[in-house]
Amino acid sequence: MLKEFAGQYKRAIERHKHKKSSNLSKIQIRLLTSLRENDDITILNSDKNLGPVAISSKMYTRFVLKDHLLQNNTYQQLDEETAIIRIENTRKQIATFIQRLKAEGEQFEEDITFLSRGLQQNKRVSQFYGLPKIHKLSPGKPIKFRPII
């Protein structure tokens, strides 16, 4: 009797696993999939969480470069070797700072944990992207982006 119950339970679980419910119709799912796979369109969150935004990938790249990354007074392009050296120097400075916090005592335990995990886990460099400021749209004016690093 126990084996029979276990079999019924297992079959019920399997039936439940295969049911994937969605609040989207099949047409909507296909549309979202095609948008996701289209390299000519970039889909982003908007600034102030006002919903998703679809924008031409070329236009997005042009705006982000012109308004942000090519602004020499804000950003500086580094060659790969220089970037690697700066990353390593920053990691060493953080490690030194962690050691100083440890010497200060237990009141910095949470800070030490946070910074230590960051040093151990963060093997990748931060990425830049821009969130469109759709709440500031004006007719005839280009869209602005909030830089996120």
C-alpha cells in the first residue's frame, strides 16, 4: 500500500511539474521571444521604473557614446594593460583597507564581510549601461539616459 501511494504521489508531482502557466497568450510569448532575439532592438528598463523601453540598438549605442562614454571630462578610455593594472591596484587597496578594519575591531564585522566577499566573488569588471529617462521626454528633443556602472 505504501509503494502504491508513493507511485501515485510521484506521478502527481510529475504531472504538476510539466504544467507551466503564463498570463501571456501564445502570440504574446512569440512576440516577446522574437523581440528578445532581434539584435537590432535593445530592450531596457526605464529610469524611475516606469516600465520596459524598446529602442533601436544603433540609436541606443549612439546616444550612450555621445552623451556619456565619449565625454573626456567624465570618462577615460584605457588600454587593456592599463585597465588590468588599475583593477589589481584597486583590489590591493581594498585588501589593505579590510586589514585596517580588522585591526579596528568587531564593530566593522559586516563591512569586512561585505568587502571580502566582493574581493572573492567579483572577478568581472563592472559594465556601463544607460537607463532611458522617459519621464523627461519632450517633443523634438533626444532621449536622455541615466548612466549606470
